[in-house]
Amino acid sequence: MKVKTLIISILFAQQFFAQSYQKLHDKAILIDTHNDILMKIVDDGFAFDTDLKGKTHSDLSRLKKGGVDVQLFSVFCDGTQVNPYAYANQQMDSLDAVLKRNPDKMIKVANSKELFKAVNQKKIAAMFGVEGGHMIENDLDKLEIFYNRGARYMTLTWNNSTDWASSAYDETFNNDLTKSGLSDFGKQVVQKMNALGMMVDISHVGVQTFWDVINTTTKPIIASHSAVYALCQHQRNLNDEQIKAIAKNGGVIQVNFYSAFLDNSYIKKVTDFYAKHSSEMESLTADGMNEFQSEDFLFNKYKNEVEPFRVPLSVLIDNIEYIIKLVGADYVGIGSDFDGIQSPPQELDDVTNYPLITKALIEKGYSKKDITKILGGNFLRVLKANESKNKSK
């Protein structure tokens, strides 16, 4: 009888805990600042408001199931497009079409006031984030058009540098790079973004560009999808001094889910994988697939081979904790990179699994207040600060 009572007690406790973390997750405003599904909508012809399970990390119904209240949709191209500005607008058009078909489920918002209204109406609030300054084609008017279409941040570079800002990739690997950091025009871009109320995103930028941004901006900045260099020595990650500078600036670091930025051994594993399947990769490319499509195809085809590449969920939590221990709980959030990555952490199979992050943070002993900040409150603070007409420093 005692054994039976113990079992019942354990089951009750487990059920209570599950209800507790789900309740907190549902109550918090969950904001993900980086999702690349628009690229798949345009390139692969997916309809975001249909069931895409097994094909993507995201779709409209699964966002809702995962408790996502605010999604910043990445507008991405890799710099090889002839007309990057036109391609960016095509991605924006694709989301606008989804919004038009689903006004009761998701709505584009322009500011924090509209965001809160959408959340209160149980709708997903949508914004854009432009991932790569090359899409403005050295034209400040195009930057403003992006803002008017709903872009609330721009990542100054992707891996490719612009004429006015150097990327982390080029600063690390490009021996032909003649000048690093922000040019005079690059500083004008930052100033224009500050004036518009558009957040400056330093994910992907080089170290020199980062410090030039810190010395130029008058508003808090974001890293929309970055991780910690001390834990994984990838050029895309932020070192301790950069993390401290973002905190001093009042900004926020949205932690990336990509295993390559969380595990030092990932790059070698995936390089060996592609080498093993190089002939198939070449065949896919010859058939018209781009690099991202062919990589996705191989990862889906050989799931048993690539599954061990995924880091444990605990490694993602380690990145969040590292930032908290270094600068406090006010400067970290969530920037998944879903649908722009092949290998998210174990258990985080798609956007429906976000509650597991809340569960892990509770298990680590963080307060409801701090967890609410991490899930979205910190980003909201930075969004509001960028909307303000008053300079923050």
C-alpha cells in the first residue's frame, strides 16, 4: 500500500510540475527574434498557414501551439542575388499574403503598443528582421522602406561584408579585406536606424564593426541570434567584452539554437558528413537546388547519421546561464534561427517545443520574474527604448 501511495504521489508531483511550467510559459510573452521560414516559403513554395510538420521547423498553427506570442521573421539572402532588395521585398510579400489570409490568427505590428494589443487579442504579433545590410543596396531610402514595411531590426552584415561594414566571417578569414569596421556611410546607417526606431543587430558582424557600432549608436542594440564565444569558439559568437558592452548599452543577446554555435566539434562532424555525400551534393546542385536546399535535403534523407550532431538542450541553457552569470538576467533572450539551421538542440525539434526551455529554467531555480524577462521581457524593453525619441546615452 505504501508503494502504491508513493507512486501516486510521484505521478501527482510530476503532473503538478508540468502544469506549473506550462502555466508560466503561457502567461509570459514569448518572443523569438529570428526565424527563417520566409526563405523556405519563397524558395520551396511552402504555404506557412498549412501543416508543414516534417518539412520545416515552423508553421502558423505550430507557432501558436508552442506559445509564441511575437515572431520576428528573418528576411534573408546570402549576397549572391543580383537584386537583393527585390528578393527581400518578395519575402516580405510572402508574409503579407499569409497575414491577409489569417487576420484572426496573426497580425503585423509596428510598435510595442500594437504588439501588446495583438497579444491581448490572442493573435501572434509579426515583425520583420532584415538579415544583411547588403539588401538596402547602399541606399538609406531603401532602409526606410524596409522600416515602413515592418522591419524592426537590421543585421548589419550576414557572412558577406557590405561596402560599409565588415562581417565576422571576413574579419576572421578574408585576407583580402582592406578595411574593417564601419565606414562613414556605415555610421550613417546606424544613425538612420536610431532615428527611425529600428534596432541595430550585431549578429554576424565582425569585432571591429561591433565596437564601431557601440561607439556610434544612441540606442540599445540587439544580437538577434548569437551565442557565447567562451563556450564555443566560433567567429559568430560574442566574447565576454562584447557581452559586457551590450549590457552596458542596455541591449539584449538573443541566444541562437544552432549546434554549430554551441558545440566546438560540430563543424568537423558536418564537414565529414558532406564529404561522405559529396557526389550526391553535387548532383543536387546540378539539378538546380541551392546550397541551403541541398543541405536540408541531405539532413532529412540521412536523419540517423546527423541526429548525433545535435547538442543536448542543456548546452543551450548553459549559454543563457553564462550570460546571466556574466551580466545579469536583463540582457538575454531567445533567437532560435529555426528554419535557417539544420541542427537545433535535442528535444527542440520545432517551435512547439519552446515550453521545454521554460521547464529547464525553472529546474535551474530561476524566478518567474527572470524567466519572463528571458522569454520576451528583455527584448520588449529594448524595442521600447528604440521607439523612444530620447537618446539613451
